[in-house]
Amino acid sequence: MTDSLIIPRRFNGPPDSGNGGYVTGRLAVRLAGPQGVAEGVTVVLRNPIPLDAPLQVTVSEGRLRLQEGERLLAEAMPGEVEAAPIPPVPYETAVAATAGYPGRSGDTPFAQCFVCGPARTDGLGLAPGPVGEHTVATPWTPGASPEPGPEIVGAALDCPGGWATDLLTRPSLLGTMTVRVVAVPEAGERCVVLGRLLRREGRKTFTASTAYGEDGRLLGQADQIWIELSSG
């Protein structure tokens, strides 16, 4: 089965590419539906995701392929989040942590990111700062536009994992994300999202992230692999 998909420019990560978490959420829902996303979906991002362009989606034997012509952009398949949920912190603690957000000045390649870009007025406004060893947290209050859905939870789970690493000195891009979304917050709900550095292996950095609703319920989790950009 072949279909098409467009990632609107609003949902960028790097300036000219889709935000990895948002793309992961869109592909996860396309492959498995909301119930399947609750079980877990792994998305491997092979190439930057073009914005405002029709992309081809092919689903065969439980696996999804996203392509631009012959160019493979991403693959999605059933997956399982292996990391345990990061223990929650109070909303007020997450608010205080934003003072330590390394990207606050905007002097980063991600200043325009839909999720964590401080230059954005129409993004999620996440600003992950340290709350413990190798752990960051940020408050998140979803708005009415875009309407919260699994793909928006997926986006919110993206950048906190990245900012649990040293993105300023070791710029990296999301390579693989396994996500499960078990609940969707209401617009205006005071949520908390956490990220944690797990380990490094060469140019790969392994992280985890967890999102909680205002009442402490689990919204979703993700395992991530970040690929450090080559200096060459």
C-alpha cells in the first residue's frame, strides 16, 4: 500500500528538516494507529525529512518506508521502549530548571526548532535544564494549536533527550527513536518532560525521555539514539 505524507514547515527541527520526534509520531500513528503507538514503534531516520513536500509512504509486512522518490528518508516498525520511565519531578522544579537550559541564548543550530527553539513563538517552548546527574526536565503546557495528539507527544519527547547530552559542544541529530504514547494531554495542562543520558558509544549517544501529565499520569516514553555530526 502506497500513500503520501506532508510534514508542514512549522514542525521543523533543523531549519530545513522535520523535527525527529514529530516525524516519529506521525509515522508511528500511520503504521500502527493510536493503540499500536501505546505498544511501541521504532523509527529510524535515514535522511533529513523535507518540509511542505509530498512524500511517499509504503507499508508492507508490518514495516513502513518514507521516501522522496527513490531516496529513503525513514523506516518505521514495531518496537519496545527498553528504558524505565524517568521518575517525575514537581512542575515547579521543572520550571526552575529552565534557568539552566543551555540553548536559552538561541546561539545554537536549533534556535528555530519547533520543540525547543527559543526563537519560536509558535512552538512547544520546551527549555530542558538540569535536575540531577545526566538528567534534565522542562515544563510543557500544550496549546490548542496544534491540537495535542500522539505526534505532539512524540515531538515533546524528542529534544529533552538531546539536551541531556552536550549538544553545544557535540552537535548531534536524532537517528533512531522508539516511542510509546499511552495518553494525550489536554490543551492548557501543566505537563513535565524529562530527558536522561544513558551512555555513549563512539559517535552514538543513547538517551531516554519521559512525559507526565498534570496529575502525574504517564503520557509517553522514548528511547533515542543521537548521531554526532562529523567534523569533516
